[in-house]
Amino acid sequence: MIDLNNISTEQQNPNTMNLDQMSYLEALTVMNQEDMNVAVAIKPVLPQIEQAVNRIVTAFENGGRLIYLGAGTSGRLGVLDAAECPPTFGTPKEMVVGLIAGGEQAFTEAVEGAEDNKEMGEADLKAISLSSHDVVVGLAASGRTPYVVGALAYANQIGASTVAVACSQDSEIGAIAKIAIEVAPGPEVLSGSTRLKAGTVQKMVLNMLSTISMVGIGKVYKNLMVDVQPTNKKLETRAENIIINATDVDRALAKAKLLESEGSVKLAITMILLNCDLEAAKASLSQAKGHIRKTLQ
């Protein structure tokens, strides 16, 4: 039998012992109050998150990847964050990878026993040819999921950077990983349902890891996502708006430069700010390693 008694996410929340007797509004109010604790709980581990961001930026700059890995809700959140990077930041799909115990099927339905298999975690990393240039972020609300434990141990053997994101202190995965991000938001409103506060913790941490790492490699100018891919009408308008906000030109010129740059918002902005043609903009950005602001210096 697995002993879960010392894992905070498995404890009963004293504020919801009568959840089944509360009015809907009372239950929603207490959920809202509990959710307010999440951001507060993350604040103390910002230095550890910064360490992870530094590792991820270094990995990207050296051709490495960011690999999220988890089971159940944790795995789904990693897959989700990875899937959102290409449209948001114009990254190749291989640059940020999400792995979930049980494979793609597990994203929409439970795959029984998958999370208990240490060897599967190692095998999934071998299947994508893990290298020492990569960063592996293991996600587990309980901090003890065997699939994640096995994957992190293998990643250490390979020499990859390893990060643990757990929702309990002194976690097993935290002890294995080189960087431990351990956030304890307290017992769930619904005991043991880690898709709630624990899931929110992990989503917020992943938002930080991917977003600030992308800032670090030049995917952002000011607070604008300048590598967004205009793949539909809404995103075409967003791309034009980003160019307008970055350069103060009118929409007609923004449209023209977006067309001239073959859909690259970053190149369009650089062309306008440097008053140069496409080839010169490409050369300037290459020299600045993709950072628009550095082309202006």
C-alpha cells in the first residue's frame, strides 16, 4: 500500500468538511478563497523558477529542448503548454515537447497503471532521443509519481538539466531533480482532487517557465509576442495590431510590411524601426540573436 498520509494534497481541507451541505454560492465562495492562496504559495519559489528559466534559455540557445513530462492532470498541463508555444512564439513543434504517461490516448481518457511505470518514463525520453542539451521538467502534484521519478533519474544519467514541479514539500521528485520547484497550496476543496489547486499551481508555473524563457531568447519585444504566427483571420489582425503597437504606423503600412516580410511580425517591425529592407532586417536580427531591441542599440 502507498502511504499518502504525509502528502498535503491528499489531506482533508478543514474549510470544506461540510461541502456537501453548503449552498452553491457558499461552495463557490470557499473555492474562490482557496484559489486565492495559489499565487501566494508560488511567490516563495520564484528564485527556483528563475534558476529553471536560466537553464531553459541556455538550452534553447544551444539547440536543446524543453521537455515536460507527467501523468494525468500534470501530464495534460505539460502537453497543453507545449502545444501553445508554436502559435504563440513561432517555435518549431520539436522545441517544446509534452510527454504524458500512457501516450496521446491519456490526454482525453485515463490509462490505468501508466503513471506507476518507472521504466515507461525512461522509455519515453529515449524515444525522443533525449540529450544533455535538453531540459526535462517533471510534473507531479504528489511529488512521487513513478513515471516521473524514472524519467528524471534517466535524464540525470544522460546529463540533461532536470526540474521538478511538485505540490508538496520535500518531494521524491524534488530530491532527484537538479532544481526543485515545490509549491504547497494546501489541501484541496475536494480531498485529493489535484486537478484543482494543484493543477492551477502547475499551470501557473508552466506559464512562467515557457513565457519568460521565450522572452529570454528574443520572442518578445516590449510586451508583444512578435513571433506570433498569423495562421487565421484573428491572428492576422493581431499581427497587424502588434506591428502598429510596436512602431506607431497606420494599419495600411502594417499590412504592407507584414506582406513584404512573408508573414513575419518580427521582421516587419524591424524593417520599420530600422527603415531598412527585408534582407537588412534579417541580417540585423541574426546579429542580435533574434532580439529586436538589440537591433536598435
